[in-house]
Amino acid sequence: MLHYLFTYPETIVDGDGIRFSIYLAGCGHHCKGCHNPESWNPRAGHPLTPEKVEEFITAINGNPLLDGITFSGGDPFYNPKDFFPLIKEISGRTRQNIWCYTGYTYEELAADPERKQILPYINVLVDGRFEQNLYSPQLTFRGSSNQRIIKLR
Ligand code: SF4
């Protein structure tokens, strides 16, 4: 079962507008200078039970101020087998615009059949590992300049 680290019911730093952010546990990239190494463990945080998912969907659908949902982590693509049904359900039942952060590049995701099937549910992908030598505090919505904000649909 997926684990989540925490959620932000209303944040303005994880993409355009006001967003409900869900931080999923698990990341295999181990970038030097990672802001949150505790997030690498897929068992960190709390189990994302069906009841929790229901709770998130109710909160999202009950907030008319939201502009969208953001998945971050960790790396949401760490466990594509479980992330696929989650994003499919949340997307289908909320009809929200979805941003997703990942340490993979778009090209890596597109070359992996299991991860590629998730891409159609994402409006905006922020891709790539965190590169400490390319870090800049001036960048909006990303940590290092190699990362790209890619509009997928
Ligand atoms: S992809 Fe993100 S969470 Fe994973 S190690 Fe790199 S900076 Fe940390």
C-alpha cells in the first residue's frame, strides 16, 4: 500500500494557484542535497488507506477555492503500480487540474510502459532529479535549473 508523508489542503508553492498537495513516500533517486531524505523510505509517513483517499476527495470537492491538485514526495512515480489507480481515481472523481513532481525525466517515464500510462492523467509535470550545483532560489516551482515544467495537456 502507498504511504503518504503529509498533505497541504491549500498551498500556493506547488504549482499554479491554490492547490491541494499530496506528498507520497518513496524515492529511489537519492539526489545529493535532497530537501527531505526521510521521504525516500516507502514506508515513511502513514498508510494511504481507501478511507484516507475518500477523505482527501471529499476535502478537494468541498473546496471551491482550489485550482488543482499536486502530487509530490518522495517521488510519486516510485511505485507506479499503486500510483496509477490512485491518480486515476482522484482525477476522475475531482475533475481537477493535476501537477506532478518527479525525479525521473519525461523521456524516462515515456520509455517505461508502467509509468507511461500515468502521464495522461497529469496536466503539468515537473521533471528531473535535484542537481545541487544547478540550485537557484529564483526558480519558480522547481529547485534546480535542469528541472522542467512541462505542460502535458
Ligand atoms: S527526486 Fe526529490 S525526493 Fe527524490 S531524492 Fe531527489 S530531491 Fe529527494
